[in-house]
Amino acid sequence: MDKVEIILEPVDNNRLLNLCGPLNNNLKELELRFDVEINQRGNLFYFSGNKKNIFIASETLKELYVEAGKKDISIDLLHDFLDQPNVLKNNKRDPSNNGVGNLKYKNYVINISSDSQRNFVEEIDKNDLVFSVGAAGSGKTFLAIGAALHFYEIGLVKKIVLVRPAVEAGESLGFLPGDLSQKIDPYLRPMYDALNTIMDTNLLNKMIDQNIIEVAPLAYMRGRTLNNSFIVLDEAQNSTKEQMKMFLTRLGKNSKAVITGDVTQIDLPNAFSGLVHVLPLINRIPGISVCEFKNTDVMRHPLVKKIIKAYEVKN
């Protein structure tokens, strides 16, 4: 755990009281938002936590101290300040971190092993809505989930939402025993597998219990607004046009969404793929990026590349 001390100047007791809020409620909100511990003594502030989290939280506190000299920092104003997408734009990365090398969550390092993967991660960093399309096994889902955990760890989001359409892959599974969660679990299992690869099972279960991580079918997104969240829609080629529109309009303040899919593996029985439909519509909208993965990016067994190529030749 890192520890950092900062000094806010000029010394102004009224401004400090305004900054911290009644009963230090504003400091407590910053602690929750950035997952750090903040202790104060006069104009000295002591931060404990992850190095990147401390950097972002301390820079935010400095900006808020300037604002505290101009207006009252109520908890509502603080929320609005933190939810503005451009407020922390220059603080999203530690200045010592130049460019994209690897993604890291706690002690697990996700290697970026191709130009396509590197471009994908860079676009996630720059844009709030990113589409990733291309060959199965190229790391689209794994990288998206890894990025979500990374963004959570450095305090840029408060919640991770992982979503999949509940569509059968070419066969009828018939009646599944168990309650509703047990019936839909097979559709969501690949996302749990990715999470279990990156993080300890006990920590994963704790984050799910605390609703920090939510894994849900696409249909459960209707009517919701997701603020301060990193949302991943996986297997998006199996969403309908209506579902895709519904999902894209769930994006709330200070949130990011990544949509992954392979348009060559559509399992929808009688509907047009929402992913195929939406790509031409959003291709030129600023702030939205489309990343493509090729067969050469496949990271699974070497035979998988040959199998994909054989199917392409056959078609």
C-alpha cells in the first residue's frame, strides 16, 4: 500500500471546511469513489491506497480546493463535479505510465500480444463506446473484462456490468432444472471463466455480493441507466436490432461500454443481428470506435486459426 502527503495552499480554514464538508462527508465520498483512505490535519492531507488511485484522488482534491474558494461544495455539487466526463480527463493515467503495454489487475498481468489488441485497449482508454468485432479466440472478451477490472482498480468506475444475450448456440437445450439464475447460468459461464482467470474466487464472490460486479442477461438491462460503470456486452452478434438499441441507450454519466462480437457466428434463429445492423450507423460518430480482429490475432490452439480459415474458404 502506498502513502502520499499533499499540502493545499494557500491556507484558508473556511475553504478547507467547505472542501471537506459537514462531518468530512466530501472526503468520505472521494474515498469511496477512488478506493483510497484520506486523513486530514489542517491543510495537510494523507492518502493511502493504490498508487494510481492516490494520484487521481489527490489531483481531484486539488481541483476541488480551487472550486471551494468560489462556491459551496455540497454533496450534490461534488457528485456533479465527479460525474463530468472531462473533469478527470487528464488524470486517467499516472504520468509515469506512457502508452499501453500490459493491463494489470492487482497481481495479474494481461499481456498485450498483437497490434490489434494494443489498438483495442488504446481505444477503450480514449473512447466511452468501443465495438470489437472479429475472429473468435482473439481475446476480445478477455481484454474487455480485464480493462473493466483495471478501470475499477484505479478508481475511474464504481461498478462493472457484464452482459450476454441468452441465445442457444444452434441446439435446443430444452427444459433446464433449477431457479431462474441456474437456468441462465450456462449462457453467462464464459464471463465467469474470464473473471476467475484474472482474480481470486473469494474476491470475485465478495465483489458480486457487494454488487460491484454484475453478470446478467441482456434482457435484464431494459429500463436501467448505468452511471459510473464499465459495461461489457459480449456475443453482441446474437442481440436483435431492438436489444442493441436498448443496450446502447443504457449508458449513463461517467460510464464506458465495450461491445464484442463475431458476425460469422450468429445464432439468432429468425432475427436480424443487432451488431450487423448498428455498425454502419455508428461508424462515423465521434467518441465511438470500431476495432477489428483478424484470424492472425487468434490466441487459442494453433488449429483454431486453420479451422477458421477453412470455414472461410468453404463459404
